[in-house]
Amino acid sequence: MSDLRTFRPGSTRIVAYAVGVLMLVLTAVIAFALPDEIYFTTSETVTLWLIILAVLALLHGVGRSFVRVTDEGVEVLNGYRRHNVAWADIKGFAMNSGAPWPTLVTKNDDRINLFAIQGSDRAYARQSLEYLRARMP
């Protein structure tokens, strides 16, 4: 079967990148709106940019998450951590009512959250989970 798919977060991805852009725009607006007598020291400026970069890295981690289905198995990228699980090692997929995302369960009972399939994307999450279950050997 070569019906291969990649799942990515829907509205969560949009919100993550929109918040990142909004944060940068607000930082620039505030920086230009401050009176000249208010200034930041070098260490304060560096600290501010480190915090901004850390938040942007977290938001990007959410936005870049995916679940890729291949003939060999499932590749999961949650933020900056990648998992490759062969079909032979997968016991099933679980998603309890109200859960934020489904979970891939391996035969040795390891659990991998599938952040790319957000429960808040209701129909998309259901369809994605049905597809994953149907692909199981």
C-alpha cells in the first residue's frame, strides 16, 4: 500500500506562528515608542532577546511537528524530537475522549504522543486516527 500521508497540526500551527509574528511586531512597536530617556543596558537587551528567541523556538517546535506514515512505519516529530517506529513494533493508537492528542503505543508499551494531530481539530483528528488504525498490518 503506498497511500502515504503526513499529518501536521492545523489551527495550533497557525496560532503558534501568528503569536511569534505578533510578539516580534509588538517588541518593535514598544522599542520605537519608548521615550529617549528610557533605555536598556546591554545585559538587559541580551536577556530580552534570549527570552524572545527561546519563545520563538518553542513556538516553532509546535508548528513543525508532524506524523509521517510510510510503508515501513510511522515517523513522528514532536518539536525537536524525532521517533521512527516500524509497523511491526506498533501495538496501536489511542485517543481518550477529551485528550489533546492521540498516542502511539508500541508493543513494549512505550507511548509516543502525536502532537501533530491535535484533538482540538476534531474531525481532522478523528480522520487521521482512523487512517493510522487502518494502516496497521
